[in-house]
Amino acid sequence: MAIAVPSFRGTAASNRLSASAAEVVNTMALARSEAIRRGSRVSVCKSADGAACTLVGGWEQGWIVFVDTTRAGANASVDAGEVIVSRVGRQADGITIQGTAALANYVSFAADGTVRTMAGAALAGGLRTCSTLASLTDAARARRLDISAAGRLASSNPSVLATCPAPT
């Protein structure tokens, strides 16, 4: 029993991390394909309530995918008449998701599948999904998704990144 419990905790923590990282990848792939299919800008932003974008907190609080026809302001926002395509709720305890400076609050795909700022400039960066659970080793508690300006997604399983919070 003393051997099985720690092993089970590590497996469960690894599964939660993998599920959250896969949710990020699937969401970005959905947003990109919707932008191309609709021929319109589609944005993904952090959202605590599933209805509006937020500039506070990490991506782990949840996010929304929406058709962003107005692109008003410097950050993504759901404006009147814009359709929310998908909502993803709060991630499991012990999971943090942080964007690089360029993707700290939103990712926006143009109609051609490229990643753009609200003003239309090319944008690229990454999202890091981390586990803060001590049941995982540093080599197993981080996932990274890089998004190129062309909209290509590349995921990796790096050893712990300096930007991941320390285990608790």
C-alpha cells in the first residue's frame, strides 16, 4: 500500500496535466479552424465566467472561443452580437497555465489562420501548462504549446520551465 499510493498520485497528477495541456491544444486548433472555415477573425481569451474576457489571473481559470468581428481595443473582448463558439471551465487544482508576454491574455486567429494582434500585426508565442503537485518530478510537470505567427501549433513536454510555479 505504501508503494501504490504515491505511484497512483503521480499517475493522477500526470493525467490531469496531460488533460489540461490537451484542452489548450484542442482549443487553439478549434479556433484556428473556425477562423478559416468562417472566413472571419476568431479569438480565444481568458475568462472566469465563460461570457467575457479578463486580463487578470491565469488561463487555468478558463477561456472562451468567440467570433471576434469588431476587434475593438488592445485586448480581445466579446462585444454585442459576437458569437461564443466554445467555453472551457476552470482547470483541475494544481494546474497553472501561463502565456508568454504576447499571449498573456488572448490568441486571435485571422481568416487565413495566422495569429494576429487586435490591430492586425503578426503575433507568436507560447502557453505553458504546469503542475504544482509535488507528486511529479520536475522532468514531468510541464507541457508547452508554441503557436507560430502562421498559426502552426507545436506541443512539447519540456523538463520544468523556470516560469512554472514550485511544487506545493
